[in-house]
Amino acid sequence: MSRTGRLAVFLLIIAAVGGGWFAYDKGMLPFVASKSQTEGDAAKRTGNPALPVIAEYASIMEEKTVVEAVGTGRSTLGVSIYPAVSGEVDDVLFHAGENVSRGQVLLILDSDRERLARDLASVQVKDAKQLLDRYEQARPLGAVSASEVDAARTALAEARIRLEQAEVDLADRTILAPFNGTVGIPQVEPGDRVDSSTLIATLDNVESVLVDFEVPETRFDNVKIGQSLRVETWSLPGEWFEGTVDSIASRIDAESRTFKVRARIPNPTGRLLSGMSFAVYVDIEGKTYPSVPEISVLWGDGGTYIWRIKDDKVERVPVRVVKRTQGRILLEGPIAKGDLIVVEGVLRLRPGRDVAATIRGGDETGVAQRNGTGEGS
């Protein structure tokens, strides 16, 4: 293109630009100006738009703590049976695991000598009584003196005592069940020689099981007689058994700083046995506190706080954390049941900021339920 052509194109561009500016300046582009003005006005009206957040209602929880301990079970009634005297086993009349009744014969020792001694004492009583009867008949006739009658009475009394002693000695040769229960494995057989230190068998009544365990000193005022608890045993995994506190020790162990507690566990099926080890869980009730989801609690320079929604605006509320449990936090502060608490979307919040809340879970009248965390002993 020649120099003259380039100059002509340049002049045309300048003319086009100048014409456009003239048209804008004279209001000849009303559509463009109107759109720009509309967007500006919308921006002025909107200011800071409401931030979308997710919120939940605050609920009420009890500060429940579960004291965990390990205990050993034993039968409500349980004894080890020993013979009262020495002798040879004549017969064993029970089998391992057998349910026996109070007074049932379990074992018999040889008793020939004791039976003879009883019979002899019985004869002596009969003879002494006959002599006393004769003396009492002859006394009015003056045939015997009063002292002779008294001596006969004394002899009869002594004979009766010897008979009672012989009967006791004979009874000691027979071992009876002292109460209803389940007998263990026999430890002797017919023909064995035994004495008072020889174990015959064990006998347990397991209609209920007693479990002894220890609780930290700090919980002495929280455990009460009759309080409910639950136990599980490693012998029956996955099964829970309910019971109550049966008794509480009257002193604190100075070394372990614990006190002993005994629980009674009903055992109608007999599945729990004496000697089993148990994990014991005692629920300790405490005060009630507002509860919020754990992710709604924030930490700042001024301490712990949460965001509460009121009239579609948020306010910062200082709180104190009492306890964490299963994704929720118990708080101490000016929070009431039913307060709407921001759970998600907290990072851009400022006091007084408008929010658009999506409420999830529960309602403002609900009371949260939970299981406490464990506190070991």
C-alpha cells in the first residue's frame, strides 16, 4: 500500500472512534448505559450477601461417666467341704456338676466303732434310768437314802450326755450338703484315708454371682448401693449381664487409693461360674450441660467459642469445654437447648453477618442420648 493509502485508513479509524465517543456523550447508546447502571444499583442493594451455613440445634446431655474396672466373680454361697474327723471313705454319693439339696448325703466314712459306741451309750442310759426308777420307788419306804437317789439321777444325766456325744461322733462320719447348690469334682474315692485337712469337693450356689472390683477414690461419693451396672466376661464374649451394687467397703486402700465394691449379678441360667473374671461398667451420672457437635467449637485468641444464629445473623458466644464424647462436646456457657449453632461454614463468619442456614438433624425440642466414655480404675 502506498503512503497515501495508509494515511487514508488511519484517518478513517480516527473518524470512527471520534463518532462513537460523540454518540455516547450525546446519549445515543441508551441500552449500554442502562445495563451498567442496573448492575451498579444491584450491587449497592446487595451489600454483603447472606452466607450459606449448616446448623444444628443445641441439645442437653448429662455428664455421664462410665467407670471401668476388672473384677473376679464368686458364687453367692460357696464352700470347700472337708470332713470333721479322720477315717476311711466308705462311699461317695455325688457326681461332678450335680445339683444337690440341703441335707443331702455326699460322703460316708466308716462308722462301725461310732455305731457301737452309740449303742453302748444307749444301753447305759437305759440301765441308769431303770436304777433311778427303783430308787424313787424305794425311797418312800426308807430303803434308800436321798443321796442315793440324787446319785442315780446324776448317773442318768451323765449316761444321756455320753449317748448324745456318741450320736454326734456317728453323725460326723456322714458328710451332708450345707445348702442347695452345684457340687464340684470329687477329690476322694472309696477306700481313701482322710482327715480334717482333706478336701472332699466344692459346693456353689450360683443363682446369683458376686463380683468384687475396685473403684478410684475420687468416685467414692458417686457409687451407691443399689446402683445399676453391667458386666461382661471373657468366657462369654459379646454377652452382657445386668446387676446392682450390693455393698461398698468402708475404707480407702492407702496404697492403691481405691475402695472395694461388690456387685450382685443375677444368674438364673447358671452360665456364670465362680472364679470367672469380669469387666465391670458403672454409669456415673453428673450434671446436665448444653451439647453441640464437636466441629462447631472453635478456638481463638480469646478462648473457646461457637457461632450462634439469631434473627438470621451470627453472634460469637464464648464457652468452656466440659467434656468430649462421641463427636459431641458438653459446654458451659450462655447456651440453651434449642439454640441454633453453626456447624459448617464457620471460617468466613463475623459477628453480625447475615447467614442462610440449612438445619440438619434433630429439632429444637430434642434431648440427645449417648453412652459415656470409659474411666479406668
